[in-house]
Amino acid sequence: MRFNQALVQGTLIKRYKRFLADVELDDGSIVTAHTPNTGSMLGCCEPGSPVWLSNSGNPKRKYALSWELVEAVPGVMVGINTGLPNKLIGEAIQNGTIKELQGYDIIREEVRYGAENSRIDLLLESGEKPDCYVEIKNVTLAREGIGYFPDAVSERGSKHLRELAQVVTEGKRAVICFCVQRKDVYEVRPADSIDKKYGATLRQAIDAGVEAVAWRAHVYTDEIRIDTELPVATTEI
């Protein structure tokens, strides 16, 4: 996925009220940007970090700029926009990068399903095989080469895992896909220390037949591209 236009570079002053961030641009001006991330952004919102913003070009928006990238540690760009993983994974399925999700004729987005009134990120359909339900999670938290999800307590995340497990009992395929938007991660694990319930529910879902996969994206200031499959480890640590 390529950005439509060059991103605007600046320095993070602070993130606040969950969806807002003040940024000092390279020309010295200070702007408030929309932060498209509902998590804690642990390790990715330190004041003084280099950040990159996109410009919607929409004069009707209260905050025309949106925070897209942060250099969380020197040399490591992280994509923090949780609205992008669905597109990134969808593109990687369509271009053949994600081999285990090939062979489907139709890809549908945000389809309602389940007893708990969820929306599946991607529904893959084919007349020759059972439907495949793909739930996508954005991974930005990393410690010593391991990516963790979630970065804050996520009841919604646990709900999605329960819905996927139910899908399997109905004879369909269910996949939880972790999209890692940073290059310094080599394995993905549930963040039990942050949300023990999510970790337990993930293990239960996998035992029920839900497939857990992880794919890493290379993050550039002009493009984010899925390119590497990572192992998912579920042993509690």
C-alpha cells in the first residue's frame, strides 16, 4: 500500500484524549493531528519521537492531519494506524503473498456475523470450499524481538476470538491474523501481562480449531508492504 501523497514529518509533543496528538512540524509550527489508534500505543507515543502525518485534504475535517508512522526506536518505523491492516492483509491475499489464504474467489469486508453481533474484517468465499473468516489485529508493541497483542485490555478482542471459535463449530474456517507494522519483530505472542483474559481466550480458540497467523510489514514513509510470515507462540510467559 502506497500513501497517496508525501507524509508530513514532525516531532511528537504528546498524545492525549486517546484520539489526538500535538506535533511540532519541521517548520516549527504546532498542529493537532487525529490519532487513528484505540490502543494504549505503549512504546509508540513517547514525546520527542519522530512522527509522520498524512493530510486528508478535506477542509471539512476538524483535524485534517492524521498520525500514520512513528520512529519508536532509532531506525524502526512503526505503522500505528489501525485502519490500515485490513487493507494491507487484503492486498497481500490478492497479490499471492499470503499463501495460506489463497484459492478464494471473493473477498468481502466488514460482514456482520456471530451471536455477539460482530463484523468480520475479511470474509473469503469460494464455491469449492468453506467460507473463511479472517479477523485482523494490528501489532505495534514489541519487546526484545517479540510482538505482543493487545497493548491494552481488549474485551472486544476476546469477543472476536469467541466468535471465530463458533465459526469453526459450524464447519467453516476461521483465522486470527496479526499484522505487525514494524520490522524488529520476529515472533508474536498474546500479551498476558496486559490482558490475561485475551491470552486465555486465544489459546482456547486455537484449541477449538481457529488458525493463528502473523505477517510482518516493512514500513516506509511512502509505502507499507506485507512481506514476511512470523510464528505465533501461545505459551504463557
